[in-house]
Amino acid sequence: MKAFVVTAPGEAGVAEVDPPVAAPGEVVVDVARVGVCGTDVEFFTGEMQYLHDGHAHFPLRLGHEWSGTVTAVGDGVSSEWLGRRVTGDTMLGCGQCRRCRTGAQHVCEFRDEIGIRGGRAGALAEQLAVPVTALHALPDAVDFVQGALVEPGGNALRAVRGAALAPGDRVLILGPGTIGLLAAMFARAAGAEVHLLALPGTEDFPRSLGFEHVWTAETVPSLPFDAVIDTSNSPELPAKAVELVEPGKRVVYIGLAGRPSLLDTRALALKDVTAVGVLSGSPGLAGTIEHYASGAVDPRPLVAGTVGLDRVAEVLAGAHIGAGPKIHVDPHEGE
């Protein structure tokens, strides 16, 4: 089958590889859509920390935001999965440690991550092998495009839940990329008044999604924000989040900068602020599917375009396709 393979920083392309076989407890999925993520870009450039920590090595098979159809099942897996439309969790815990046993497999010390960590092949390929325990069935109301947006949606939903918003609360979201805009959508669905902080010149797209309150660092108003969610990759904004939030309220950190962020914990203590960190959409995947299925959140306008495997390297190198922040890949395009 065809798969996208990164062999070294800046070196990647489509290769013929052996198709996956459903091992015991696993299924094989015919991949319909895959989202390209900032994490994929960091692997492509060689900047991803997992490469330096030894959690990942070249060659790499990327892709962790996906949807598709189950075409084969391994021993111990019900045949009822065959033909089902699915997406799945990225984080594959060991299943034995205390964290896994208490439902926190996404922070398991020994976890693999599909397309990211532990050599587990990702979804930028025609087919993907996945443990059945990681699967989430897609209802009829959720199409493959939405299905490939469940993983980033889970991250965004967890960030909004971490903000503990009540209807009428005012939230400021720093960084209107995919996660930031999805967080804005979930916050709006929860009845919050949503504000976004964008870079100059990028305000139009969030406004096209119906968000009136889009600001830059120079124009952000002095308002009492009940929560600030940092989805950016700026090392300066974590401290800015604490500065902007109301005393006694919450800041949520889901964005990761390329270098250490400086945050004075005295500011947290003196403002009596609760800080929440979010890693992974795992505990938010089911809730995201429910929001998409009900129509409370429609993430599809975030997708700027869909390309084939032969254009993935171009996208990872920074090519822009349309106005939205998310590029999708159809691994079967051109067949």
C-alpha cells in the first residue's frame, strides 16, 4: 500500500509499504481522511522533542487525526466492527500501570502514540492498524471530515471543560488556530461570551465563523475574563494569560511553545488563579462526537482543503491552501 514516510528532517515522500495485518485485539481501518497537525510539522522539521528524548526515531509514519472504515479484525475482536465507520484515540497506554487502570492511559509512562511515539505507524497511509480498545464508532450524523476532526476536538473540549465555564461567562482564547477555534466553538455552545486574541492580519477568518470579539494584542479590551485558554505556541502568552484573567478564575494551557515559557507562580498565587494543563483529547473524544452529531458544533469550516499523499510534504513545508487552519489528506486520492 501507499504511505507517507519521513526519513529525516525535511526529507519525506510517498512509499510502497507492507499493508497492516490485524493482530490479536486489533482492527485494520481503510483510512478515509487524515488531518495534518502542528505536531506532524515538528517531526518533519526535526524539532519535535520526542526525537531528542528517544521516544521517536526516523523513519516515521505520521498521522493521528483520522477517520475510516474497519475492513479486518484480529483474534478476540467482534466481527460486528467490520464495516463500521470509526475514529480512534491516539494514546495507547500499556493497560497495566496505575494510570491506565484509573482511566488515565493518555499519560501512561509506557504509552505508544499513533503516528507519534513508540514507532506506532500513523494514518497517513491507505490503511491503519489500531487496537479495538482505541476505537470510537461514528454515528451516521458525523461524516468522515468531522470524524478526522474528533481528535483535535477532544483536545479543545477538554480545554473548555478545564475552564469550568458557566453560561454567560466571558472567555478569552489566545491563538485562533485549529484548537483555538474549536475551543471557541465548544465555549459558544456552552453559552459563553467568546473573545479571541489573534495575530494582526488574521482576524477575518474567526469573524467569518461568527465570532464578533476578535482582537490583537494592541486592541484587546480591558474586560473581566472569567477564563483564559492559551492554545498558542508563544512562550510569552502563558504569563499574559495570568495577567488578563480575573482573580479567582482559571487559565488553561493546551498550547506548547518551541522553547520554555516563563510564568511567575507568584502571579498565580497573588491572584488566586487556578491553572489547568491539558495533554491529549482522549477523555474528550466521546463528548466531541456527541457535539458534532447533535450539530451543536460543526468543525468542517476549519478545513481549508483536501490533498493526496503526494502533497503532504508540501503542506508540512508550509504551503497554504485556502483560508482555514486545517488541511486534510485523502490517502486514496488519485487512485
